[in-house]
Amino acid sequence: MRVSVIGGGTITDEETDVAAAVGRELGSRGHTVVCGGRGGTMEAVCRGAKAAGGSTIGILPSDRPDEANDYVDTAIATGLGHARNALVPLNGDAVIALAGGHGTLTEIGFAGIYDRPIVGLGTHDVPGVETVETPAAAVDAVEDAVRS
């Protein structure tokens, strides 16, 4: 399945480790990562997924596919700026939300509008987000939600 992973563009070393671990978990289970395609959470989750043999899709805010991070397999240039935040959760079967700011919160909102299962690991505490404690639990939860 495709799993949208959302989170901050600027993150701490600990948050980078968590995002990479989520990517490795998704990649090792054969899932495709969908993200915003740039730095921070997006780069870390893609790096983790690629290290585990997974594939990645980056939905970029600019009109330049070459702005994708080095771990994106398929770069989709939109030219939409922040409006591309609607497309990231739309293109996943489920969403894993990591630490982030207002952009992450907008993507959580769109995930809810699109009725995507949303699992949170160190993210915003809002209704509709199932909170988990580990990367493996996050992937377990999205797998369970999509199978239901």
C-alpha cells in the first residue's frame, strides 16, 4: 500500500531518527512512502525506506522535480506551494503523522477530510489521530486500519 508520511521540514536529530525508522519499517514491509519530497522528515523517511528496499514518491510544492531529496524515486512537481499539502494525504491509503508544525497540521486536516486512517507518533494531539509509541506500532496501526 501507499502510506503518506507527514512531518516537519526542519527537525531534530531524534526526530530524524524516528522518521528514518518509520521509513525502514515501511520499506521492509513492501509499502510505498508518499511525502512532500523535500528535507527534514521527508528526506529521513525516504532515506529509511530506500535503505530497506522500499520505494518513494515526493509531491513537491515547486514546479521543479529536481528539488526532490536524493531518496525520492518519483518526484511529482505541482507548482502549488503549500496547497500541495492536500495532495500528500490524498495519495496515501493511510497517513503516519510525525513531529511538525502548521504544515503537518494542515496535512492531518486533509487526511481527515479524505477519510484516511491517521496514526500519530510524536505529533499534534487532535481528534482522529490514533497515537502510538514506536515506528513499528505506527506501521502496524496503518496496516490494521486499511485491512478493516
